Amino acid sequence: MLVPVAFFAVFFAWPVAAIVTRGLNVDGVWRFGRIADVAGQSDIRHVLWFTTWQALASTALTLLVALPAAYAFARLDFPGKQVLRAVVTVPFVLPTVVVGTAFLALVGRGGLLDALWGVRLDTTVWAILLAHVFFNYAVVVRTVGGLWSQLDPRQEEAARMLGASPLGAWRKVTLPALAPAVAAAALMVFLFTFTSFGVVQILGGPTFSTLEVEIYRQTSEIFDLSTAAVLTIVQFVAVGSILAVHAWTIRRRESALRLVAPETTARRPRGAGQWALLAGVLATVAVLLVLPLAVLVRRSLGGGFGYYRALGDADGGTFLVAPIQSVVNSLQYAVAATAIAVVIGGLAAAALARRDAGRLVRGFDALLMLPLGVSAVTVGFGFLIALDRPPLDLRQSWILVPLAQALVGVPFVVRTMLPVLRAVDERLREAAAVLGASPWRVWREVDLPMVRRALLVAAGFAFAVSLGEFGATVFIARPGNPTLPVAVARLLSRPGDLNYGQAMALSTILMVVCAVALLVLERLRTDRTGEF
Amino acid sequence: MHTKTFLAAAVGLGLVTLSACGSGNGGSAAASKTVTLVSHDSWAVSKSVLQDFEKQSGYKVNVLKDGDAGQAVNKAILTKDNPQGDVFFGVDNTLLSRALDNGLFQPYQAKGLDQVGKDYQLDAGKHRVTPIDYGDICVNYDKAYFGKHKLTPPTSYADLVKPQYKNLLVTENASTSSPGLGFLLGSAARYGDSGWQDYWKKLKDNGVKVVDGWEQAYNEEFSGSAGGKKAGGDRPLVVSYASSPPAEVIYADPKPSTAPTGVATGTCFRQIEFAGLLSNAGNTKGGKALIDFLVSKEFQEDMPSNMFVYPVVEGAGVPAEFTEYGPAAKNPETMAPDKIAANRDQWVKSWTSLVLK
């Protein structure tokens, strides 16, 4: 327990506190009056309002589109289901800059819609909403679908036998059982869209701004640290409350439900209704998720394989090294970040899973999620001013990047490991100990075999998330060692065909690596592992 | 229970962290032989020119490109007590006051400063910064469009609000883009502290389009650039640089006989970039040598074709394309850095609510 707490104190709480203090404490005097000042400005209120309503709209839209898919994945059996499940998860781990670019290629000037019907959606709120659905589709499908597939269908059937209509049975039996999962998924989507940065930055144009974008502008461009500090606090409080509600719904979800093995609940579609539903879901996936990715691949092949070959060429001038080197960098960083995330997350999950875990420890569960909701620019600038003295002068060190990436990986490790660890029967451990096994042997022979797969899944997720992490990395990655998403962003900011093509090619490579990692995970997946 | 494994893992993690610390501090032994330049992403120099400096001075130059111009300055200010390097290059007149007021630099009078034009020396009294280059932010026009429509291209701020140029201009967001800000400051210099808002109201009524960044404006919306042509850009007027037309020629293959774009010379705002010795720099001696090098004729003449800016040293030559297609403006608008510092936030705010909302 001590190690994760120390990790978060040093690499998260301290840097964030340092940058906030810098903004609010001028020459030793705290200026809390700024909070009221800033909150009173009409443009700040406008940002708050937009942030909230677009998050609500995105969440509603995502639920609307993804809930039927959750049903299809849970209850229907169709060929290619496993691959498809991996495919819908790919967007979730893609860096926002890549997704933003893919959507620009689809709905922007000269994009597919523009070419076909002359429709342009960029710099409209629709592009933002669509991209949010694209990102968070998997959250709903996996969270809700995961539970749905384990609900015993016989309960609903029993209700039907007793004379309930199909809708009535669903409403009275399935919906109440599902409600906590739906609520949890909705809250996660709300959290992710509330703190959306890259999507809004790229697709929103100059008029739309979320809190996170505003924090970035205030810190990085206007250099008004006190306004940024106030906004950071506002976002912190908002995210903290979302997480508190989320923790509460999770605890409710872990209440007793009659769960069965998911393999037994899915069957081939029957009747026109189910076929139509499945077709609808597949069509949605094709248009909403696969099409933007396909556009990306298509553009990367614009010059045959020329753009891919150019990646090996160091003379482009954008970097000190050949762009392809960023793939190697990314993989190395991601391995280090995964190691850190698994150790920290594993320790935290083990501590949280103990039955005698107190209220305080359980509170830490929610705390671990906070890095997902705190602006990356705040963390990045915080690193810069907090970790600048021996023994922790890490500003020039490569370890900074994996550390920042691990911050976002840990929550996923905890979420994956916790349910499994909680399910290990304490009596097994006690029995082994009584029979004379040392604590190490108990861990190796009892715990490890049961959690090994979950551990692999957790590591895989941490790996994929680290690979795609962009916000914090872009601030701290050294120019000589760009990661893949950072290289993509830099190529995109340069004029010229070749740079654009190379950005598309690199994005495609990133996508393929993520997809392969997720496909491997699908094979490892067990019914007990958590959703994320 | 499984404390041991985790302990082992934690120790392992600790070792990784420690060794990382070690490698992070490893540079200090060789510090006196290395000089670190902190700059923005646009920094570029010919390899051979930099090698000449390293050979002559005996210092190895370590370059740290730290984001776009604004970001790099902000990061330098945040870390000024314990800076990441010795010299900072790339603070311009719009950000200069912020850097100076925050005590980012220590005084140093560069060798060769007497060769630098007096107009560029904005901190002449204290020598905390040394001017290195300048450029002009001006409206560019698409020659083909104006030829085809038998229309004279605009030449001044006043022209841009005339009805024959309705819906032709695209510019950048003044709060997120440095040419966008430059154009706003130019109009404020031209029409005064109160008059510029009126001017922008007219510009807005005349259909000015605002996008977030220069890339989007120049390479997508503008009809005259190579990128814009490909992307189907339909605005023949864009806020860019006086050096953009030469860039269109230098980067074209095959080379055109003349530049496809021109500069509206009465719409220019001057941007001057400075370098300075960072306060608390580890290697002040090396830093001073590096600043001397930046105003040397060799570097000054290498600069234009690498960063598309003009040299501040009198008598430094520029490539032929520059004099032919993108001569520096004769009477650009200028504004004192302290006036910019005092007004920019307020102006950008009113500009945003006036033009964007």
C-alpha cells in the first residue's frame, strides 16, 4: 500500500500541487480571491457550460448508439465476434491527435463527406460529438455487455412464462440488474468527454473550448497561471465528484447477482427482429468506427508504400532521427510504463482487495482514477517545476515519459485486477498456510495461477494505453526521442504532402500494433476479468 | 502476504529510477564543455555551420527544442531558478516583456553588437537580450486569383475592408497563433488603441474568416500556396509572412519562373526575435560564446534559408529569392514591447468576443 501511495504522492500529487501553488500563491501570499474572480468571468462560465452540455450530449449519444451493440455482443452469437470486439476497442486506445485527423479526413474540407455530398462538419459541435462516440463506444459495449452476457437469461424467460410481455420482462428483470453497469459506463463516458482535449482542440476550431482546452490555453499560451490554477481546481472538484459517484455505483454493481458463464447465454440470432438488430449494429460499427480508420489507412497508402519507405529516412528535417525510430522509442517506453503500472497497480489492487481494507484504503481506489481526469498540461508543467532537484532531477531523464504514461495505465490495471483478486477465496490461502506453505509459496501456488490471466490482460491494457498516451508525453518527450503519437503530431504540424502522408502511415502502424495487442487480449480474456 | 514479491519488484523499480537519476545527472561532469541552447520547434541551422562553431570554440552544442514559441518561453520562465540550458533563443517582441519582467535573462553585451541595426535593439540600455533576426507578418495574396478576376490586389489595411475584397481574407486566431496576434497588433498600431475595434468590426462585416492556426490558414484555406491548392483552399488572401512567397519558390519542384504569391506591403507587422543568456545558467562562458556566434556573419547568412527570417546584422547577405519575392517591408507597423505586454491580454479578449463570438 505504501508504494502506490508514495508513487502517487511524488509523481502526481506533488507536481499538480506545485503548479497550482505557483498560480495562486504570489510572493508568499495566497490569492484565493482569484477563484471567485475567475468563476465570475462570463467567458469562463461559457466554457464551463459548454464542457458540461457537450459531455452530457456525448454520453447520451454514446449510450444510444452503443447499448444495442452491448446487447448484440452479450446475447447474440455470430462469426467474427471476437475480432470485432477487439476492433471496437481500438479507437479507445488511439491517440486523440490521430482520431482528430481521421475525422478531419472524413468530415473536413476535401473529406469523404465533402466530396460525396458537399457536407462539412468540422468546426461544428457534431464533429466533436461523433468523435466522442467513436472513442467511447467500447466503454459502453465492454462495461454493459460484460455484465449482460453473465446475467442468467432464464430469469427473464421465467418472467415471460408468468405472462410478462417481452418489453415488460426486460424492464422488470434485466434492466434493474443492468442499471448499475449502465450508470457506471455512462459516468466513465461522461468523465472522458468532460475532460476531452485533443478532439476539441483539433475538431472544434477557435470557437469551442472545454475546461481542459482552456487550461491548456491559459497555461501554455496566455501564461495566466492563476486562471489556469483556478480552472484546474474546478475540474478537480468536478472529476472528484464524478469518481465518487462512480465508486458508489461500482460497489452497488458488485452486489449479489446470479451470474453465469457468458458462453452459455449467447445464441445465434433468431427472428427478424434480432437479425435486424445485429445488422444495424454491424452497420453502425462499419460507418462510425471502421470508416474513419479505413480513411486513415487509405491516405497512408496515397503514394503506394512511398510514405512508409520515407519513414526510414532521417533527412526529412522534422526530427533528428528517422521517424520509424519513434516506433522503437514508443515500444521501449510502453514496456517500461507497463512494468511500472503493473507493479504499482498490482500492489494497489492487492491492498484494496483485502477484506479488512478500511474506508481509507477504499477511498484510494477512487483516487487512483484521478490522473485520468486531470489536465495533462498541468501534470506536464508540474513535472517540469517539481522534479527539478536531486535526487529527483528527472527533467532530462527518459524515465519521465514512462512515469507519466504509467499514471494513466495504473487505473486500468487496478480495474482489471481488483474483481479477480476479490474473488480469490481467502480460505484457500489459509488452508495452504496451515499446511506449512510460506507466504511466498502461498502467493505462487494459490494466487498466481488464478490471477495470471488477469495480470496479462491488465498488462496488455496498460501497454496499449501507454502506447497511445499523448497529452503528457508531448510535454516531456525529448526532441531526439519522440514517441509515436508525438511524431504524428509533429509531422502533422509541418506543411507538405510527404509529412502528411508519413503522419498517416505512422498512425496506421500505431493502430495495427494496438489492434494486435487487443486481439491477443481477447484470447486471454476470462469471464472474471473486469471491464477495463 | 505477497509482500515479498512486491517488495522485490518495488526494489527493482527503485533501481530503475535511481539509475535514471544517474544518467540524468551524468551530463554535469562534462558541463563546461557542453553548452545547451533552449529554443522553439522552428530552430534550424545548417550542420556544417554549427560544426564550425563547435570546432572554433571547443564547446559541444546541445539543442533543446521545447515546443512552439510561446510554450518554450513559458517553460523557460517556469524553470528559471534551475534552467534547462544556458542560452534561450526565440523570444520575440510580443513576448519580450513577459520574459524580461520575470527575470529570465542576465545581461551580456554580445561581441559584434555594433554591427546590429539600432532599430532592432529593444533592450539597448541593459543588454539582457540580443536581437538575432526579424520577419514581417503580412497579408499574402494569390496572384492567379487576382489575375483571373482582373482585380488589383490590396496593399493596405484600409483596402482589406473594401467591398471588392469581400469574403477573400483568412486569418488566424489571435489567442492561439503568433501571426494572428501579429496581425491584430499591426491593426492596433495602425488605428490606435480605440480605433482597431472599429476596423475589425468592418473586417468582420467584410467576411474575414478566422481559423485556429497558421498551418490551417496557409495550407488549407489559402488558394495560393502549394498545400492550399491541393486541399482546395478558396481564400486568395491570407495572413502569413513576407518570407512565404520565397518559400513557395524554394520548395517547389520544378522551380517556377516567378512566385505564385505576393505580399500586400502595407499590411505588415514587424516581429524581432532575441536570444539571451539565461539567469542561473550553468555554463555562462559557453553561453556567451554561443550568443556571439548567433550574431556572427556566418550564422546570420545561414539563417534565412533555414528559418525563413531576415538577418539583423548589417551587410549579411540573403538568398536571391528573398530579395526578389519577399523583400522586408519598408515601413512596417511596430509596437513597443511594454505596450504590447500592457495591452495584449485585454486586446485579445475583446478581439475574441468581437470577432469569434
